[in-house]
Amino acid sequence: MKKGRVSLRFVTGIIIFYLISFTVTSQETKPFNYSDPESWLLGYFQHDDLLSSPHKAWYNSGFDSYTFDSDVFMKLSGLSYDDVTITIVLGTWCPDSRRELPRFLKIMQSWGITEEQITLVGVDSYKVAPIENYDKLNIERVPTFIIYKNKIEAGRIIEYPKTSLEQDMVNILTEKE
């Protein structure tokens, strides 16, 4: 009889353990709601802001998974970047921005562009940023990558590249040479 009680306790314990385990693992993790304005990066922000939650998940995934065209990158790497600056206007709520920004920054980092050469500007869903003279940027869609050479706008990549980010950069920087 004593042996039966031990077995019953043992079996009951195992059943409770499995029920608890099943309940914990069956709870679905809700995807992050990027349309929540509380999570948006607005105005000027730093690259490091992308490396903290909730942005680091999409940023790191996009950065790590992107493989650029090495032949085109060789053309880009042959160009001087000393006089190049870039303003990137994006919405962290925008799927296009979350797709293109990590890819673009990976290319720029590999090319040698420094964080000081890149200005990041976050906008709300109306594509407005709380910064001085924002209207002069003439932003209609995001992301918008504005490439400057010698402080003069050389070109833009708007929403998505025409060919690829790296090829579009080569085209913009060699267009008037």
C-alpha cells in the first residue's frame, strides 16, 4: 500500500509538471506592434538607438542576413567617400525602412563610411520629423537616403533601390563625373 502511494504521488507530480510545461509553452508570443507611436524613433537619433529594444531585433536580423553584390561593392569601394555625407529619413514603424536601413548601413560600414558621416532622422506616420528645417528635405516616402557629395545633394534612394542599394550608390556617386 505504501508503495502505491509513492507511485501515485510520483505520477501525479509528473502530470502536474507536464501540464505546467504545456501551459507555459503554449502561450503565444505576440509580435511587436511597430505602429505604436511610443516605440518610434523621432527626430535625430543615433545608430546605437537601433541596437536596443524594440529595434535591435529587426535591425540585427536585416544587417546580419544581407549579402551585398561583391562585384558592385568593389566598384563602390574604389570610390572616395571622404567628401560623402548621407541623411537617412525613415520611420521605424515602416516595413520598407526596417528592411532597407540595416542593409544600407551594412554597405556603408563595409565601405568605410563613419557614423559621423550619416545623419539619421526618424519620422512619424505622417512623415514629419520634429527637427528644424525638416520641410526643406522634401520627404514624401520613407525610407529616403539623401547622398551628398561635397555638401551638395548628389542623389536619393527613395523607398527602395532601383537596382540594388550598392549599385544605386555607385550610380549616384559617378553620375556627374
